[in-house]
Amino acid sequence: MVKIVLKRSYIGITPKQRQILQALGLKKIGAIVKKADNKATMGMINKVSHLVSFEKVDE
């Protein structure tokens, strides 16, 4: 599992990055979601790495 936290605002980001954040389930600054640790999720995190922080957790 990966814990993802939205650190920066939606303001000034591209529509594609906005779609990625919405697909991850992140709506507000400080929002936390847990997602499966797979290639698709890590690719999404990589695209918006400047907006989020993440860490691997045991579940």
C-alpha cells in the first residue's frame, strides 16, 4: 500500500494533472488516500510528484 498526501493546490496546474489528482481521489490540500502499490499508481504519482508526497505503508 502507498499513502499519498496532497501538498499543493490545484491552482495553475495542467488539466491532465488535475485529472490524475481526481483519479487518485485527492480533492483538498492535506487529503490522504491509500492506494495499491502497483505500476499504474506509481506512474500517476510520478506525473504529479511536485504536488504530492507519498510513503509505502504496511496494510
